Amino acid sequence: MKILVTGASGFVGSHLCEKLESLGHEVIALLRDSTKFRELGLKAKIITADLSSPTYQSFLSDIPKDLDAVIHTAGLVHSFNSEDFYRINYEATIRLFHGLKKMRPAGKKSFKFIFLSSLAAMGPSLKDKIATEKKWPKPISEYGKSKLLAETQLQELEVQFPEVELFIFRPPMIIGPRDPAVIDILKMVRDGIVLTGGPLGFQKQYSFISIYDLVDSIVAITLKPLKGPKLYLPAHPSIVTLEQIVEETRQILGRKPVKMWQVHPKLLLVTATLLEKMHKLSPLQLRLTPDKLKEILAEAWICSGEKLQLESGVKCQYDLKQILEITIKDYKERGWL
């Protein structure tokens, strides 16, 4: 198959390219900067473009017109400016869809458009209330709202263009090598003090999935002759608490018991707001933003991956301990931890 992967130098995108190429598929890697991607040593065709730029569509002529699938992983997760989420996660996604549809010759067979969204588009759960694909979405962050807006528009477009098969993935916490997203927690465990907030504190519940299980599931759906539209919640069957994540990390790092402090939400909000003001003076790369804090304070982000497992045939192979061990080893080798 000929498969276009956007955000190919990112966490999920790079692992997808590796997997698809190992299976013998022709990969077209779309990214903004090819430096990191070239280090992977893949044979994929590289196309550089900034999808958030309204003039980016000049790259379309470089893409094969007989694509079998597009896996759109490019997106923005952290920002102090809420407009950035809509510009990149929504507007760029819809322009990409229209651009690919326009360049495709009439009469060609249908192709799959696979959109990597987020559980943030659905919104948090209540404690012990495991969400399914039927749950009505109620995102609480601008990030989640931008992803949901893209989902909704794509679903409307798929009705207009039946030759496109739409598949949406809403993963929860993704853990694996090359991803800096969970490094803040791991660093706190390493340093012996872990902070959190929210009503449930360290008993907050999370679903998770390893990068390998997520990639295997996406690839399986891409290759199977399924008809869209489809919505999936990829997740390991186990629900974990923040305390469990901290304890597993502590044991892997060989640390003595760490101090776990629950910080009042108002203090966290003051801190996030202060960081936001600091960011306006200096473009620091910070993850604690007022928008992200809304997600951090939620009591549960839990969902069922049963539907995806049944339709993809992929069972999760990596539990929390296994994927944390692999991730921590990778972080140490990179000098991140």
C-alpha cells in the first residue's frame, strides 16, 4: 500500500513509519523538519511542509495520486495561545482533507483518512465510569475542543465524499520511547517529590496504551478492508491510578519511597497563569498551561478499548510496567532522565 503519514517526525508518526516500512509498505512522510526523521534511517519519501500555513498546498504535487491511506498524526498538544489549537488541529486538518481530495483523480478507488484525535476530545470521566465510543463528548480544554471540531467536520465531509473512508482514534495517555510527554512525572519521581492536584489526588484514574500497541492497532485498521466512518478508543484493558504510575516508576528507577504532595488547585492555577505571563516575555517550552491544567485536575480519563480490539484483532501486549521499563531505558539513553 501507499500510505501518507503526517507528523512523521513526531512521537506517533515516527513509530508508524517504522512499522509500515518494516511490513513492506511504501511510506510518504510529511513533516516540517526532516532532521530527526532522517536519524531513523528509513527509506520513506520525505516531503517537508507546514500544514498550519495557508499556502502549504504546493507540496500536494509531490504526493502520489493513487494513495491508499492517509494517517494524520500532526497536531498541537501544548500552547499558551488557544487560537493555535484551532489553527493547527482543526483548520490545517480540514485543508489537508480538501487538498488530498482535490488532487485525487476522478474514478479512483476509495482511500482511508485516519485521524489521530485524543481522549481529550471526549472529555474526562467520573471515577470508575469507563467511557465507550457511545459517550457524548464534553471536552473541557481548548485542545480537546479543537480536536472534536476537526472530528465533527471530517465526519460531515465524509458524507459528502463517500469515496473517503474515515477512521478516528481517540487515544488516552500514550507511553513509549521518544515521547517527552510523561517525562515530567518521571523526573519528579527521580527527584523524590511528586506533585498533583484535583479532588482525587493520587487516586486519579487513567487509561493508557503503549506506543507499540497503538501503532499495531492503527496499522491493522489501515490494512483491513473495513468501511468507515469508525470511531475507536485505543486503550489497555487495565485502569491505573497516578499512585500506581509513580510506584512503578520508583521501582524501575530504584528510588527510595518518594514524597507525594497534593497541591491546591488554586495554587496550580496561579502557577500556570504566572508561567503564561512569563511565556509572553520569553518563548519557554513549558507544559503546565492554564488549558492543560483543566485536564490535569480531572478525576478520571478512562475508556474501553474493547471495540478496537474486536475490529482490529490486536490485543495489547504491553502492560504499565513493561512499557515504563522500555521508556525509561530510552530516556536514559537520550540523556532525558
